[in-house]
Amino acid sequence: MKNFSIILCIAIFTLVQVSCKKDFLDKTDPTKINTDLFYKDAKEVQQAVDGVYGTLQSIANNQWLFNELPSDNTTIDFNPGDRGQAPSIEAFEFYNWNSGTGNINSMYISHYNAIYNANNTLAKMQGAALSDSLKAVYEGQLKFIRAYLYFELTQYFGDVILITEPLQQPSDAYAYVRKPQDTVYAQIETDLKEAAAELPVTYPSTDVGRVTKGAALTLLGKVYLTKKQYSDAIGTLSQVLQLGYSLVPNYADVFDPQKKNGPESIFEIQYQGGNDLGEWSSFIYTFAPRLSADAVTGWPQSNPGGWNIPTNDIINSYEDGDVRKAASVGLDFKSPVTGDVVPYIKKYDHPHTIYGRTDDNWPVLRYADVLLMLAEAINEQSGPTSEAYNYLNAVRSRAGLKPVSALGQQEFRDKVLHERRVELAFENWRWFDLKRTMTAQQLTDFLNAYGAKEKANPTVQRQGIPYANTDYVFDAFEALYPLPNDELLINNKLTQNPGY
């Protein structure tokens, strides 16, 4: 893990350097790495691949904004004295985003920058001096990352630009149009099948954290579940059961930086705090109540963001005795202004040795998700069989809950969605799960009902500031985010999503 993080830091710098073009005199700057001179051998290819991994950090740092905040899982620690973040962050809580929302533009660009780097490395490495077996492993890692990024983009925007080759010059990008979502899914499936065939089940300790065969199969199973191809999902996810993963006995250990990349971890985005390598995370500084100072982070100079605050709705959704509640939600901070408890996410709250630099990884895929996806797919195909109950109850048992039984298909469906919500809380799957399991009208009704409940009894008091008339008013078209205005101006061949 340590070696991988050090290499990752070097590789991010390398990616920036290899993207530089020769100047107008067509001379090579000896202080910079040129793309024609790089990718010569296994060492340089590894640096480039690790640089692609590095691009995932910036994406994960802000993913909560698009995947949790618009859902019923999280809200904001309202700041009546500073409304500067209303158009950029609060817009996602209140369903007020539009094509000019800057964070949507940043998210769109960061995904395509990462895809560009993956495509470029895949192409350039073909001429490098490295073994066929090592080349296949690097190809598998890059194809998984590309598939993961495109899967997210299709969930956010529907039809998207599909690029699988390097761009020779910036103007080439202006020729691309949005491809139908099914076409993008086909590429995702191809990438993940090839990745699963090329990747190992495990790595040596120095490479722990890289993409594995299990990660490719798990994401492929999630794609099939999203497409409602339940038989394919079952067949694919069942293969993951044979790869040696297991639920750790203590739920909180899944998120403990001292136990990262454990037996339940299938893929997590790597961070490393406690040093000057630039690979640290800082999620708790974003998520802690804004007036909590050192009460949560442990550092008196803290000025937390107060974003992504657990809602009353999810807090009340935990069953009595569910150990996941204490591991996921902090209820020990009271606002010095109102005296009310302001909840916060505990999953990423761990001691760290340097201010602002935490060691928490971000979980993307884990074994509990596989078990719940299998339970769901089996129920959708055959009803709640004994096998489906076994997978669901394994997750509940680890949470300290009694097994469920004798449910109808709809009851089982509801129970699985509930378990997904509390098991994977604040791990950036709730928005996708709601969209995947509801029709457009059901999602609209659900979110408007949630919004009405939150307005009637806010999780965090607004100190006399009324809601705007447009707050918590969700329209069906908002299930997809708008393409950013900047992209439409740059490429007049792009079309906007309906409603915007």
C-alpha cells in the first residue's frame, strides 16, 4: 500500500508532463517528458497507469455531491450567514441544479480527463518493452477504470460522448456526439469482460489496492442489475463468491484506515495521510458539522464544511439494535447556537497525525454489496428463494439483526432496498439505487414526499430563514443531470437533456 501510494504521487506528476506538446519551434524541452519518448518500458507504463488511478481521487472527493445529497440520505448544515454556496452545493440538496451549475461542469470535465488519460495510456503502452502478461494486467486495470467512469456518466447524464481512442488534437473533440446509453453500456460490458479475463484475483502486498478480477465482475454484475438483466447479474455475481471475499465480523472495521483493503474490500480508492506525498483524504473535514471545530476532527483549527449531513429520515430508518447506526452516524455534537444535535457521518472519522490529512480510503465496491445485489436479482427473477434469504440475512446478521423470512416478492424487494440503504449509507450508491428501482413518476413522488417531510421538520434548524418556493420541488426530468453549458458552447453538435 505504501509503495503504491508513493508511485501514485509520482505518476500524477508524470501524467501532467506527458500531456505537454512541443512548442512552435518543434524542439523538445529537455526539462519535460515528451509523449513520444515516454512509455518505453514497464516502469514508465506503471507510472502512467498509476497516474490514471490518481485521477479517481479528485472524483471521489466530490462524488457525494451528486450521489448522496440529492437523495434522502443527506442534507446540509444550513448556514444563515453565508449563502455563497447556495448555487453550487445547496442546489443539489434542493433539486435546483441547472446547466450552469459549476460543480456539474467540473464533474463532467474530471470524468472525461480521466477517460482521456486511460485511453492515452492504453494506446501508448502497446509499443512499450514489457511482457505480454504484464501488459494484459495493466490493460485490465485501465479498462475497468474506463468502464467505471462511463457507468457513472451514463447514470448522471444518460446518453454521453463515447471515446475509446486518444485524441490527436483538441479540435477532434468537437466532432463527437452523444451515443445512446445502450451503446455506452455495450462498451462498458466489453471493457469489464476483457478486464475480468486479464486481471488476477489478488496481488502481492506492494500492489494491494489495484483493480482485481473480482472488481471487474462485481461492477459488471452491477451493470446487469441496473439494466434489469437479472440472469446475467446472478451468473456474474455468483463468480465473485468463489474468489475468497468475506464479511468482516465488525462492521466498523470496513472503514478503519488501519484495516483498509481487508477481506470485504473489492475495490476502494486509495489515500494515504500522515506524510507530504499529497495522497491524503479529508472527507471528515467536509462532512463534520460546520461549528464543530475540534469536537469531531480533533483539531481546534478546523473549519468543517457541514456538508453531507445524515438526515433524520435515514437516522430513523435503522432498526433497533443495528450496529451499523453507531458506526455510520455521529450523534454526539450539539450546535452551540441552537443546542440541537447536528448529526455527521462517522464512517470517515478516524484519528490522524497531521491536520487536514486523513488516511481514509473511499469504498467503491465491497462484498456486502455483492450479497445484496445477488439477493435482489434472485428475487426479481424467481421470488424470494432460500438462496436469496441467505444472502440478505448474512448482511443482517453481521449488523446484529434477526433474519427475515416469509416475505412476498414486493416485501422482499423493499427489504433489500432498505438494507442497501443502511448497509451502504454514505458510500455514494443511494442516488443510483433510487433511480434504478423506481419509475420516473415513482422517483418524483418519492423525492417530493421526502422534501415535504424535511421542510416540515428540518434535520438542521434554519434559524428563521424560510425555504424558497423552488426548494425540494423535484421534476421527473431531473433524474438526469443537464449537460454543462460550457460543453454545449464548445461543441454545437451536442444536445441538451430534455427539461433544461
